[in-house]
Amino acid sequence: MPRERWGSKLGIILAVTGSAIGLGNFLRFPVNVAQNGGGAFMIPYFVALLVVGLPLMWIEWTIGRFGGGFGHSTAPGMFHNMWEKNRFIKYFGIIGIFGPTVIFIYYTYIESWVLGYSFFALFGKYNSCVDTASMNAFLKTYQGDLPGQFFSGSALSYTFFLVTFLINILIVCFAINRGIENLCKYGLPVLVIFGFILMYRVLTLGAPDPSEPQNNVVNGLKYMWTPKWDVLLHAKIWLAASGQIFFTLGCGLGAILTYASYLTKDDDVVLSGLEASAANEFIEVVMAGTIVIGAAFAFFGLGRMQPMANEGSFNLGFVTMPLILQKMPYGNLLGFMWFFLLFIAAITSSVSLALPAIAFLQDEFNLSKKKAGLIFAIGSFAICHFVIFFLSRGVLDEMDFWGGTFCPVVFALIEVVLFAWIFGMDRAWTEMHAGSDINIPRIYRFIIKYITPVFLTFILGFWIWSDGIPVLLLRKSARTGEPFTPQTSANIPYIIIARVGLILLFIILVTLVWIVWRRKKQNSLANPSGELNSGK
């Protein structure tokens, strides 16, 4: 059976860009900017982009294309081909399947919220909510955390979840050029158009409250772009900036490896990775930053914007922004554009999160994509309900931390050490430039081999030193790093159950990888010519 390929160079760039563009661009990035002093955040943000983000993008594109040449679409097989003498390295690659699967389990549920809110905005469902308390109550009622003030039950939210989950599975079960590639080809232009419309509307706001003329979009953008050199020695800001770069580019998740595995040897990974990164950064920094920071500063000013940001990304996206947009002319239409833009961003990411597990089953167990997709759908659908039923018990936050924060840093560190030190920098540099139309500046040889792994080691080491042990011992929350209070301590049993579930999922993946390589070894002994392992 011939291996799947992308339909065009534009298709793969849009697909990887779509994988990177997600809710984090429009929700997490503005919150980080507001929480960390505006322009004070942007300096370490761009430093992290240059010394961690871009190197990891090039590394993952190169490893993915290299592994695809041996018929592998996921990290276990790719890592094995890069270091064949080490029989354990493939098990480290399991993180590249485990992480995105965990994120997919809760991400699709959040994704269903923005799909639902798209319709609520268009039909004025939340128009009666005129302050943060009532808009927050609307969200809590929709999530099932409050009695039915706005909804008679959770049937509607569950319906939107079913629709969202089904759309994801259907898209990922098509051939990549007819499913994911078409989704990004048609979805991303809609996202960009809606984004430009919202940007234009925000930039023409002026000062909404004449009694507070200092609260305007121009001052909001000045706040975001004015450097603050005196805070650069604060480790917290560097950690926040590095975490945002990971989150926004999708590095360390394993999805880029899978996408790049469908490239041919002559496809340019250097320019493609650079173009995908640039497109993602434009959407996040220019578009999302202008829309959210500009609008929030204009309507609420710095004094009220920062406390709103401290309440989290959900509050910003589902409470603050709807309140702002409905105060503008054509507020329902603008609200629809905001939430449908978020839905497109979310679904182009979520399908990439589902693909590594499905590709693993497809490649290593010789299953059809539909059978592999069905197995993945049944398993992930069942686990999703734990997040749905116990949303208020800290389960989502726990899964988000281990799947979306901890695993990417660990996996990225493994990748860069394997690529630069085991595979070898000379060989890696040659592999990276195969088929390339441009040359990466040679300074990146030094950055990839020394700066990037040191940077990642520092991030991981600082977390272990400051929060790691207390989090593992359930003395602190994994997401906030704050000690449990008497109220939040009631969530600990549910957090323990979530951790047990994550451990069981990891053990299942370890077992599957062990079965695969045991079969390969038996087949290799039965076929000494080695054709099965030749990658042809």
C-alpha cells in the first residue's frame, strides 16, 4: 500500500500552521502579555522563539521527514531509526503519542464550547448578560456547574460536544490531503478574514469612555510593545514566555513529526518550517494581540484588564471578549466571528493531536486508517467523559499540565539531545538541508547543539526545584503552583484518579510498542535478509 503524501507544498505549510494555530494564540497569549507586564513579556518571548521555537521546528520537521523514509509516522519508530543501537530509545518516543492524545481528550470538549458559543452569539443567546457576573454564570450554566439559569440542562452542551468530536474523527480518518489539508486550505482563510475584520473594528474604536480618554487602543498597543528592561531578571517571565512558545508552535507534542513524515526526501523542511512559524507568529502576536489587548485596554483600562487576565484564559475568551464585542455595533455578528474564529483555530489543532495515535496504529499494526480511527475514537471518547463529568474537580487542569505543559518540555529535550548529540550535528545539519532552497545561519549549529538543550534543561530543572516535588506529593496544584486550600483539597481524590488513568494510558502505549518491536524482531530472525527493516 503506497504511503500517504501531502497534495502540495502549500498544503503541508497550511496544515502545520493550522496545527500550531489554536486557542492558545487568541486566549493564552494575551493573558500572558497582560499578566507579565506587556512589553516586559515580549522580549523573552522573542528570545525564546529564536533559541527554542525555531530550532525545535526545524528539528521536528527533519526528524519527521527522516522517519517517514523508513515508513514510520510517530516518534517511537523515528527514534529507533536514529539510534538503532539503543533498544530503549523507542520507549522515550511514546511521549510523542501520549502527550497529544491526552490533550485531544480535553481539548475537543473546550473546542465544543466555542462551537456552541458561535451559535449563541449569532442568535443573541447571551445578550441579557451585561456584566462579568452574569456572563460568568452563563458559562458555568452551560458547563453544568450551576443550576439551569440559562439552560434547562446539559443536553445542549453535550450535543455540541458530540458534533465536535464526530467532526474531528471524520476529518482525521480521511486521507491527509483530502481531510486535514482541505480543512486548513479552506478554514485558515476564513480565520484570517474574520481576524482582520475584528482587528479593523478594534483599531477604529478610539476611547469608548470619554471620561477615561487614556483607555484607548493606542495606549493598549503601547503597553504591549514598550520594553521594560528592569524586569528581565525575573525567571517567572522567562518561564512564561518559553511556555507560550512551546504552546503556540506545537513543539514537543509529536504532531509535527507525524505531519512531516508524509513529506518526500526532496521536500524543503527549512523554508517550510520557517514559513509555518512566521504565519503562526503573525496570527498570535499581530492579530490576537491587537484584538484582545487593544479591546480589553480600551474598554477596561490597565487597572481592570490585569485582574481579568489573572482569572484565566477561559474568563478572557468566554466572559470578557463577549462583553466587549456586544457593546459594539453589530455585536452579535462580531461575537459570531470571534467564536467561529476560535473554533477554526481549535479544530485545525485538534485533528493534528489525534493523528499521531491513529498513525501509530495504522503503520505499526497494518490497520486501515478507518479501523485505526475507530479504535482511537472509542478509547478517547470514553475518557473524554471523565473530563466532562468532573470538570470542576480539577481533572482538566491536571491533564492539561501533564499532557500540555510537562510532556512537551521533556519530549523536546529528548529530541534535541538525540538529534544534535546522538544522531550527530554534522549528519543532522546535512539531513536538515536536503532539498532546501535556503541555508540556515551557521550560528544555529551552536544554538541547536548547546543553547537549546541548556535552555530546556533550565526550564525543566527550575520547575522540579521550585514546584516539582510538592506537585507530585499533591501539596500544590499542578496548574497554578499554589498550595491546595481547604476548598480545593476536595479535588485531590479526583486528581489522583486522573493521574492513575494517565499512568495506565502510558502503560498501554508502552505495551503496544513492546508488541510491535517483538514482532519486528521475530520477523527479522525469520527473514535474515533484513528487508523488513530496510525502510524501502
